[in-house]
Amino acid sequence: MTTTTKVVNAADVTPNRHRGGEIRVTLSQKTCGATSGFGGSVLLQPGEYVSEHYHPYSEEFIHVIRGELELKVEGEPIALGPDDSFLVPIGQRHRLANVGGSTAHVVFHLSPLAPRPDLGHVDTEPLPSVGEP
């Protein structure tokens, strides 16, 4: 696929609930031919979380649009709120939980890409939504 200039709306992307919350990858090799990374958004209802994992090839950039979250990096809790950003270094275990009373909205980007998609994400705890897409 060739990289294309296009708008991708989150509502047009099927959510992934497998690892928790509602993850929508809006910009990727699949959606626009991205070659250096991918990104999108996460919606987490109160009490929901994205299960602990790490990326052996990518940094993950996280930016909170709304909500009160706890990001654990290598088991250490970090409080995040609206307009906070955080960089998760390559290879560090992390888990994101909505600890507030309303829906949290987070934007993320990972770069660089792993050599193959199946090598880019390693789960380190049981998945909260086994059987979800």
C-alpha cells in the first residue's frame, strides 16, 4: 500500500476490545499506508483498563484528552489527567486504568514499527475481554 493523505474518523474504525476498553487504530499501514508507526484513541469507562503489555520495538506516546487515569510503568503508578502526556520507553511493561468516575479518552502513537505486526505487542497479564475482537 502507498502512503495516502486522508482523514480517518475514529467512528469509521472497528473498535478492538480484546485488551480492554475500546481501542481504535485510526492511522496505520492498513488505514493509510503509514510506514513509521501507528496511532489512534482509547475510550475507557470507569474501572476499565488496558491490560499490561510491552512493545519490544516501539515507544508509546500517550496523551490524555479527558479523564483521570493511572498508568503503571514497570509496576510504578503514575497519575495522569487531561492534557498530560507520557512516553513509555521501548520494552517497558505498562497498564492504563480509568480510576475516575467518567469516560476517559486517550490518544496514543507507537513508533517505530516492529518488523512484523505479530512481534509488536507482548501481553504480560490475562486479557480482560477474551473472545472480543
